[in-house]
Amino acid sequence: MQERVFGIGCLIMLALATAWPARAQGPDGGKPAAYTYIAEWAVPRDQWRDYAKVTGDERAMMDKLVADGTLTGYGDFSVLLHQEGQPTHGSWFSATSRAGLLKALEAIYTLPQVTFPVLGASKHWDYLVVSRMHAERSGKFQGGYLSGGGFDVKPGQEKTFNDLMKKTIEPIVTKLLAEGVVTSYSIDSEEFHSETPGRVTFVYTTTDAAGVDKVEDAIVSAFRNDPALESAAMASVDWKGHRDFLARVGNMVNK
């Protein structure tokens, strides 16, 4: 999940929101861990329909895994801002344990779709991330948007961003979740590193395009009302590694 364009206010927001490592919370510092497996694909444009069929065919298996408690949810997305050699599509599934993710992964490997030509023709990336700050609305959702960004926290600055997140960003997205604007959010760090340690991603989903405006406007407003937040964010992150993303959600299920 690697693309998006924002104004400076939203970039400041994401610097704050994505620079707090989920691992920084102790056992009593947040919710029980949520583990998520993310698969991303750079699918050739002439095979997008083939990929959509593969994703659709996997849903019966995923629904069964949610129903039996192995998974807490899953979804798929298509990237809206494309870059050469970067992902065009992806999917995720979540569980309360690593074992749950691995059980689901083994089940997926038994499906015939995993050897279909469209997957063999596409570049591929996998990630396993963990979050202790997350929330989601129960139900099945089709459409909507997935947005957010990733950033690298400077060594020793984790607590600063933890405090900023707890005091500023969490209340905003929690309120929007209660209002039905946001359908899920999380702050994730890699459990098994394929990127630089310290990299964190803030991600949220909305029911429609207007929800993206509402999230961004609410957080930018919080920064404008308290300039000290901008200074704290800018002092605690390394801007060189910053990436934003915007994608369309195809299908999402939360238990």
C-alpha cells in the first residue's frame, strides 16, 4: 500500500499518525494485539478482471474462517494512484494470533486459484503486521475507500508519538467510527520485518469518498488548533521514507 497525494496539512497529520510503533504499547497500554497478513500484487492491466475473479473465488473460504473464529476479518482493495513497478491490488486478513493467520494461509494454499496464471504473471509482496491500536465496525462492506500512510519514527521518539496519538488522533477516528464514517482503523508495525525497523503505517477505511474528506479535515483541524502538535511531529519522524496511499475497497468483512 504505497501511494497518495496530500496538502501539507494532511502530510503533517500522517507524520503523526503513522510514526507511532504499535509495539511500543505494553500489555496494559492498549487493546489485545491484532495480527494482519497483507498480500499485494502488481497485476498487468489486461489481467485485472482475472485477478478480481481469483479474489472473488476466495471469499467462501474466508467467510468460513471468520465464522469458525480463525479470523476476525478480511478484505481486498485496488490501488487508485499507480506507480511503475508498485502494487495495483491487494488483500488482507486479520486474527488475534499469529497461529490464526498461519492456519488461514495454509487453507488458502489449498485453493486452486493460487496457481492461476494471473498470479504467476504478477509481482508480489507479503507482510505480517501487528497492532494494539485498532477498531472496526462489525459487518460486511462493499465499496468505500482505504487510505493512510507510512513513516519512519526516529529512534527514541516512540513515546512522544504514542502520547500524541492517544491524545489527538485516536479520539478523532474513534468518533468517526461511532458515526459510521470510518469502518476500521489501525496503526501497524511489521511483526516480521521486510522493511526498516521502526516503520509504522496508519490505515483507515471509509464507507464512501466523502469519508476520506471528513477524516483528513478533522485531523488537519486538530493540528491547526494546536501548532505545538506540528512541531512535535516534525521533530520525531524521518520524512525521507514517507509514503501515502489511496485505494478502493472491493469487499470487507469484520466479525
